[in-house]
Amino acid sequence: MDSAKHELVKRLLEEALAIKPADRSQWLYQQMHAPDVRAEVERLLAAAVAGQETAPIAPKHADASANSRDPKPPERIGPYRIQHELGRGGMGVVYLATKEEGGVSRRVALKIVKLGASTEEILQRFNVERRLLSSLNNPGIARMIDAGATDDGRPYFVMEYIEGLPIDRYCDTHELSVQERLALFRKVCAVVHYAHQNLIVHRDLKPSNIMVAPDGEVKLLDFGIAKLLRPDLIGIPFATLPEARLMTPEYASPEQVRGEPVGTSSDVYSLGVLLYELLTGRRPYELKARIQAELIRVICEVEPERPSLAITRSCEVTTSDGTTRTLTPEETARNRGGLPSRLRRDLTGDLDNIVMMALRKVARRRYESAEQMSRDIQSLIDGRPVIATAETSLYVLGKFVRRNKGKVAAGIAVFLALAAGLAGTAWQYRRAEASSRRFEESTLAYAAAVGTFVGEVTGEIRFKAGSLESRRMLAETSIRVLDALRKQGIEGDELVRLRATATEQIGSAKGGVDGAAAGDRRQAIQEYQKALAIWKSLDQTEPEVRRGILSNLVKQSEMWHNIQDPGADGESAALCAQAAPLAVLPAQPTFEDRRARAEFLRELADVEALQKHWTQSVAAANESLEIRRSLLAEAEGRHDAPLIAEARRLVYVGVSRLIWLRKRYSEIEALAPPSLEANLVEAESLALIALKSGSSQNDTNSRDWVTAATALAMWRARHGVDPERSNSREIMLRCVEECERLRNADLSNFRSLIDLARCRYSLGIVEALLGHFDAARIAYTQGESLYQESLQQRPKDKAAATGIQECKRAIEYLGAAGGGKAIEGS
Amino acid sequence: MHGPITQALDAIREGEVRAQNRLFELVKGELDAMAHRSLARESPGHGLQTTGLVDEAYMKLLGGTAGASGLGTVSFENRRHFFGAAAEAVRRILIDHARSMSAEKRGGRMGRAGIDLESLPAAETRAGDWEALGEALARLEAKDARAAEVVRLRFFAGLSEVQAAEVLGVTDRTVRRDWVFAKAWLAAEMKT
């Protein structure tokens, strides 16, 4: 083995040892190195198991197990009798010890340098901690009592022993309410603030270092890795201590994990993690990987889930005593003396904002001090306004721009510049009292530009995963611009139409239209209703206004029947009845007129079907599709590429709707023209063209194609003839690939996980229909475990629960039929 | 300072082969004496305390501390030679100690099987195990000389990662990687 390979082996060995043992061989396999390299690393890994190494930055509990090689504790250290070990860290061991004084046995905590750890650096740190503790005098910090050295020269010091529980366990044991937890947390803030005023940064704030005595007073422990901002002040001769990267990653701030200099704001961040944990029972991140680069990436880049949202999910938690278990939303709430809904209400809003402000990635954007954070919590308790606000729209949009470089980003940047420019210009003109005509001209020019950009940019980002929030903010920003204009007395029809459109965009974003997440449909309807009122304030004989109202009613109807509540269908029917006269084509219909009618008919087909009006439903679906086909023909005649692409999508939507209706209602299938396959092929080919010609990031195109292709593959596997029939398997495999790509592109996207699970299940059906029973079983099993994963993420998700049942049934069926049959799938 | 140690160190730098042995004898003599004093202090059966031994010897023989701050007048090459010699001396002391133990208590207390590189060198380790480790180290030397040196400095001379990095003139990260590798490699080697 040459030296390059040898170095590679060494690097791989070190990295592999930082990973959970169970994951190592798979990880190693994924690194794709030559077989001899892999074999050597595996041989060394096997040999190293006895002498487990910890990761470069390891949590202290892990390091406790790795280093617990001290022989049994000594019987005595100095005048102290050792009882048992309380804990150990990177450099020292803490024992519970007793000292006889006048016949009274007094309990103390004795910290001593670990055997075999007496390097200069550690001795220095130990000394610093000793001096630092003796310089601090606060009831919230464990008092120092004595210090000394053993006969063999190991230094130790003695602190008061705190009989109590770590703060997280204390809160849960006593089932403290949110209010009580906040009060306790404020005490922690006060102690931390005291340390900061003494120019000490603790750097290792976490529940196991914060004890609560039975009387409810907090005590801060373990200044072992604390940093002195001015070492000279307490007579430490050296200016800087080595910035050892000892820390607990779960509580470490971004600057800390990056190894940058830390200040008091790093402790504010850790306080944020602590508060998050006290409120939700879990930490903002579960850090599974122990690879440094991965830790840094997660801590520095991933936005944690807001507390009010986090508590709605079950999760695995590791408590400060090192045990792991599943925490449900109900238990989380019960430990805080209430119901999940109540807890959610308590956390939503200000408390979310307070926690998130402390957890901001950029140090200077956090609270200035622990005290300021504490005061903000007091304001919240008193019902006064708090400093913490959700990140501003500009900040969030800015992040979106950074994440999505390219055209979209450029569009948003230009828009933001315009929006800012508009406000600035208006103000300047007013100040200069320039002629009102000039003012209005330039303002309107800006407004027109703003409108164009809102339209284009939202169109552009509409189908991107994770864009809902940005779409909403963009729309809200344009409303603010419009408000500002109105204040200046500028508001023409043009701007009112813009306002209506923007309001609808807010509604669509809130309702999750075209988004990856399911939204709040009732909120969406409210926004649509606001928009409708705006539309109606305009001249309704204008074609554009008429279409605006029509499309608004269609959107509302769609939202209603998606709610699937009793009575919702009635709302949809009423809205469609209201929309019908507006959808009648004028004598000389334009492209837009026909398109609006086609959209209306698509919705009408759904609503009629819900009311079991089968003939009317089929008629509407067919007319909608016909109009769409004619629109495509017209677009192709105009040789307008973007228009053709759009029209193709219109046809695709029309065909898929018809397919959906045919499959959903046997009555409609009986009425529709004979070949479903023709519809399926048309949908698949349209979706494929869109997928291939669209931008690679257009996730909606991918999902459309997967849906269309799956439907086609299933139909062919069941009813088709070779070669199409056997080809259905290839189609499904490509679908799985596409779903996996989508899944990997955004692991936080729940819908993509469900899609992948569904796709695996569908592959199973196709395999079974083709007689490949082993392959089918594998696919069903994979589908089931993906659904299980989904259910873990969202315990109440119906699709996941149903999916698991479907997979289980399919597997049983395979077994029962002696591996001979496929279950009837959808 | 121009004591015998400094002279020996300087001579090595100038290429005198015999000086290497002289240095070794001097360091070993000092360490031997210190180890015996340490053994006398410990309760019987309690291990031979080698940590701090080399530090102490360094301070005594060269008038500085081994750590980052007090290296003073000792040049880089000299330090490396010194610690190399010291590690070797400690290894020999451990073997001698193990031999004398087994001679003293023939058939007596069983030694612990194998050597745990993570902990301190244990006094009750059998001489045969020390020899096996010595042979394995020699093979490691041929494969990866620096990794073998890291083992000598870390395990026998009791230096920390940072100190070993100082002595070898590499980063502590490199030392850690070498150390992780060497431990695994030696364990694999000595098992077969």
C-alpha cells in the first residue's frame, strides 16, 4: 500500500470512528474507495472497537463512557472521604465526598484532575476554574470551600454539594407550567448575567450543569471550559488560554462550533437552547452525526423548528441522565400541566419569537445580554410588548435569495430594490415638493414595474419547494408598497387590481396552493374573500375584472371542497353557481377568456361529481379538456414557446382531472369515452415534455410526471399487452428514482417522503402484477418503512397511516396467495 | 546550561553516534532512580506511576518544562532526541519491572493480559506482553515511522497530544490521527 493510500486509510479510520458503530460499514461503503483500502479500514475498525475513540468534539456523556477507565475511586483525598463519583468531564472527575467536622459529617463536591490527564493545558484550565470560582460570589453559583493537592501532586478543589435535580428533570418531575418554567429560567438568566458582568463566559450551559435545589433556587455548575474575557483581572498570568474546542455540540453556538472567538452572546444562544428544551421537552436539533463538518453545517445553517410547531410532533429525546425515549405531544403538554392545544397557544407568537431570537445564527442579532432576554420574558408575562419579533421579511427573503441563486434571486433582488426605491422616491419627491404630475408619473412607472415583478417572481418561484413563505412575504411586501402609495393619495384601478391579486397570492400561500406543505385552507378562504371585495369595488364590466372575480370564486370553491367538511361541498356548489354566468364566453372570446372558462369547468366537474351529477360532471370535464386542447393549438400556431409550455400544462391538468374522475367514480368511467389508456398516455407524455423542457428545479413538473407515469404503468401492468406491459416496470423504476431525487433535494419536505413511500408501494403493485413476487415484497416492505418514518414525523397523518395498512395488506396478500397475486391497487 | 545531557544532545546533532547511547544511559539512569522512588512511595501492587516521570526528568536534566511554555533554551532537535530516548528508557524500565515482578512472585499473581494503550502503562503487565508490543512497534516503525514515534511519546513518555505535536513539529490533529491509527493497527497486529 503506497503512502497516499496509507494516509487515506488513516483519515477514513478516524472519520469512521466518529460515526455510530452500527452505521460505520455502510458509511465506509458509501465512500467508494478501492477494495484494499476498505478492507484495511475494516480490519483496523474491528481492532479499534475495544479501545473506542471519541469524536473530535464529543458530548460529555459519550466521553464519560469512553474514558471511564480510572480505577475505583480513592478512599480519601486530603481530609475528605470519597463516597462515589458524581460525574466527569474532559479533564476532571467530581466525587461526592464528606468531611467530619465537630462530629458532623458535611457533604461536599470534590473535583480532581483525572488520573493520567495532568498535561500542562489541563492543569492550567483546572487552575483557572479554581481561581474563577473563588472570585465569584453569587448564591446561584456553587460556592468554593477548599482547595489542595494530593500527595502525588494532583490538584483538587472542593465546592458546596448541591442536592437537587438538573433543571430539565426538576421541571418535569414537578410538572411545572410554562409560567413556572419561565420564572425558573429567568433565575438562570440572572446568574449567567452575573457571570457575564464578571467578564466570564460559561460556554457550557446545559441542563446537567444547572441544578435546582429543593427550595427552587438554581445553582450553576462546571465552569470547566469557561472563558475569561479579561484573565488579568483575577490574576491569571497568561493572556489567553488555548481555545480548546471542548463543548457540548447540542448547546454550542454557531461561532463556538466553528472555533471562532466567543463572547457573552454565545451563552445567550445556549440559553435559547435551554429555554427551547424547557418549553418543548426537546432540543432544537437532534445531532446524530458526530462528523465535525456535519455538526457545523447543521448548527450554522439549519433553522430550527419553532417551539409551537415542534411540540406537535413526537420525537426521540435524550435526557440529561443519558436515557433515550419517545416523547409524545400529549406527554409534553401533560408535563407542563395542560393539553397540547393549550401549550401550542401559549408558545405561539411571542414565546416562539423570544426563543428564536436567542437562537439566531448571527451573534449580534441575538439578545444583547441574558438580562435583556430575561426582561423580555417578564414583558411577556406582564402582557407588555416584547422586543423579539419574527425575523423580518427582508431577512427571510434575503435568505431565500441566497439559497436560490440565479434568475429567481435576481428577480427578487430587483423587486426589493424597486420596492425600497419606490418608498424612497415618493418621500423625496414629497419633500422637494416637485410638481405633482412628475411625481405621479414616476410613481406609476415604479408601481407598474413592481406589479410586473410581483407577478413574474411569484410565477417563477411558485413551484419551488419551500417557496410558500417567500411567496407570502413577497405578496405582503407589495401590499405594503400599495398602502404606502395610498397614503400619498395614489390609487388607480391598476393599483387596486394589483392589490386584489396580491391578496389572493397571500391566500394561496397560506392555503398551501402549489406548495410542499399543506396550508391552512380556512385562512386562505378569508384572504380570497378580502380579495373578492376588492375586485367587486372595481368596474365589473371590464373583462379583466370579470375574469378576476371568476377566478376568485373558482379558487374559493376549490379550497372549500378540499376542506372535506360536511357542508363544505354545499359552499362549493353555491360558489360555482355564482361563477357560472361570469364564465359564459363573450361573442369574441380571447385566449384569457377561454382559459378562465376552462378553469371554471374543471372545478365544476369536481363539484358536480361530489353531488353525484355524473352526466354534468363528465360534460364539464370534457368541455374543459376540449378548450384546453384548442388553447394549445392556438399557442402552437403563434409559435410562442412560453405560451405553448403553459398551454401544455393546461391540457395536462385537464386530462389528469378527467383520469382522476374516471378512476374515482365508476359512474363516470361508465359515461366517459372508451379508452382510459389514451388519456393516460396523453397525460404521461405531456408531463414528460414538461419535465424535460422545464427547469430542473421545478419540483411540480417532477411530481406531475410521477403521478401520470405511475397511473399509466399501473394501468398497463394490469390491462396492457407486451411490450408495453413489461415496460411498465421500467417506468415505475424511473418514478422511484425521481421521487428519491426529490426526497434528497429537501429532506425536510414531508410531502416528498410520502410521495416516495407511495411510489415504492406502487412499484410493488406493478411487480406483483407482472409476477415478480419477491421484488414486490421488497418494494412493499420499503414502502411500509417509509410510511412508518412519515408517521413518526407526523403521528396524525392520515396518508401515512393508510399507507402502512395498504402495504401490510399487500404483503399479507402476497403471502396468502402463495406469492401468486397482486393486490388491487389504486 | 552545559551539563552532560546538553553535551550529549549537541553531540548527537553533530553526528556523534556514541553520544546517542550516552544520552540514553543518562536519561535512563535518571528515570530509573525516579521510578524506584515512585515505587517506594506507592502501596505494594499499585502500578508504576510513569506519567509525570518524563516531565520531571526533563525539568531536572534540562531545566525547563516539557509543555508548551517552558522550552527555553532547548532546541527542537534536542527535544525530539530527548523524548525519544526517554520513551525508550521508560519502556525498558517497564520491562525490567515486569521481569523482576515475575521473578519475585513466580507463579504468583496473574498479570493482566495484553496492554491497554488508552490507560497508563500498567505495572502488573507481563514481560512477554511488553516484548510483544516492542516487536509490533518495530513493525509499525517500518510502515509508518511517525505513528510509531507518536505511540512512544504518548504512551511511554506520557506526553499529551499537544506536547507530542510540539515535539514532532506537526499539528495536534496529525498526532491524533496517527494515534488513533496506531492503536488500532497495534491491536490488530498483536491479536494475530
